[in-house]
Amino acid sequence: MLTWLKGIIPPLTTPFQESGKVWAKALEAEIDFHIACGAEGICVTGSTGEGAGLSPDEIFEIASIAVKHTRGRVPVIGGLIPDTTDEATVMGLAAKKAGVKALQVTPPHYLFQPDAQGFVEYYSRIREAADLPVILYNVIPWAQVNAEAIAQLIDAGAVDGIKQSGANLHLLADLLYRFGKKIPILSAVDDLLLPSFVLGAPGAVAAIVTVLPKESVGLYQAVQRGDLAHALEFHHKLLVVWQALEGTQGFHARIKYALELQGRQAGLPRHPQRPASPADRARVTQALREAGIATVEMTEIRK
């Protein structure tokens, strides 16, 4: 079992410059910030990191920056968002070359999906090719890998952990009950981390923990010591902010604006995504203020 796969593990944003290149210094600053807040690992090039549009060379570049800058302080997970086994293998080898400790891999995300045996072969081949632990990132809303297929994946040794997303707390509860003693099953149900931890999830890899790491660590630790009153206070902060961030259109721009409002350099989202609109900026600003999160005065997104 991946005993280190626990606690708050932020899926970092990828800070892009106006040229489209990765802003290494901003990424390094975020790594230091999260470790100081109590992160027990970091994940790069996942959904929050705009991984769906990254080439293998870019995955290698970003993962290399993260691995070198963490200097072994916490493990680094490399995110892959592929659509075929061959594509996943190339991406996985790039992340492995960079030195990541595990891979977080989505199912194929285009319209057509494999059957359960296809999923077993997909994850098994990725794991074998990269010779790294593989975490199933169960995020695709129209292609959630169900409990029966996950049982086959676990029995085949194809996955070493699960990150359950897709706003599906029902499936998370079922997976924790059926498989929680076999492999770590982390939550990515951003507005329901409190019940996720109470149900037994050993940690979270979720966008909200990237935006509010101190509060997320506070929530996790409060649940671990049985202090549900304080856990609920942290939950309310995360809930208010997540409600202003969620939604597919403009998601990365809102996330990055929320970081900038806290004085953290986040760069730009990658085109064709655009910087946060005035309406989104007002929405995020109001949410942070309502949650009691200190903000800085801003006139524009830093380049």
C-alpha cells in the first residue's frame, strides 16, 4: 500500500507566462508555500494544472521543476490526462524521467469508453511501462469507473490508489467501505471534504486545497483529532469559496485569480482559456471575503 498517499496533497496550477511558457519561479514559490502550509505531497500536470493540453515534453519540464525544487521534502505525483494507452505510456515515461514518485491517470476521456477488461489492460500497461505506482483519477463525469470495474483493477494490481472525483460522494463512500483497507482512496469532492474524511478518506487531492491550503490542512487535522466543531468552521470557508470557483467555463482563470488575490503569483491560463472576467473576479473576491480570507488589492492579473 502507498502509505505516503495521505493528508492534503494540492494539485498545483501551472503558471503560464504570456508567451505560453511555464513560469518556473512562480511554480517554485507555490511549492514552497504549500509545503509550509502542511502539504504531505504535491501533484502537478493534473486537471487543476491544465494537464489536458500538455505535451510529454511539457509534462517532463513541469514535473522536473517540481521534483528538483521539492528536494525530497514531499513526494511529487505526475498527472496524466490521455485518451489512449500509447499516449498515456509516452506521458508516463516523461513524468518518470522527471523523477515523480507516482502517476495520477484519468480514464480515456473522449466519448467512447473501454469495458472493464479494457480499463484493466489500460492501467496495467501504463503501470508496467513506467514501473511506477498508478493512481486512478476517477474524474470523468460521463465515464466514471464503477465499483465493479475498480474491484477488477485492484485484483489485477493495476492501480495502487484512487482519487475519487466527479462530485460523486456516493461512489466514494462505497469505495471506502469496499476497498479502503486495500488501497488508499482519496477525495476530490471539493465541497464535501469534511464528510469524505469522516467516512475514512485518508486525504484529499482537490482543487480547493490548492486555493486554500491552510484551511484544508486545518480541516483534515481537526477531523483526525475528532474536533468536528472546528472542522465544520473550516468546511464552511471551503464551501463558500468552492461555490465561486466551480464550473467548467473559466475554471482555471477563477482558480488563478483566487491565488493572485492572496498575493500568490499564478500566471495566466493557457489559451484558448482567458483571464477571469470582471464578473468572475467580483464573484471570487466576494467569496474570499465572505470566508474571511485575507486578500490584496489588485488592478490586473500579474504577467
